[in-house]
Amino acid sequence: MTLNYSAKIKVDAKEKTKAIFDSLSIDNKFYPENPTKTQISYDGKITISIESNQIPHLRANLNSTLRLIQASFDSIESVKI
């Protein structure tokens, strides 16, 4: 199977990046029926690579991932002391 569509995003949230990565990678790990091929890595920044053979699946996964990043960031900010 050839995956025709792809997206790659890099996220740098300064000191919050590792915590956001941890929450994203756990979510991705427990979603084996994901219709896209999603890889998340951390090297000081978060790199998210998504591949799919259908553009609606790619778009949906990309939107969900970006929402999770925003929710993680907002949660961390809300408990900032």
C-alpha cells in the first residue's frame, strides 16, 4: 500500500515541549486502529509525521493532534505557579 498524502509538523513549546510530547505519545500508543500512519518523536522539539492514503483521514488526524497539543499546553499553563 502506498500512502499518498503526508504532513510533518514541528512543535517547540519551550520548557513545556517534553510534557506535551509525553501526553501525545501516550495517546498515539493506545490508538492502534488509527487509519493513518502517525509517528511522534522528540529531539528538543516535537516532530509529528502523518501519512495516509485518504486526505480526510490525514486532515482529521492532523486536527486531532493539533487540538491535543493545544489542550496539553493550556493544561500546563493553567497550573503554572
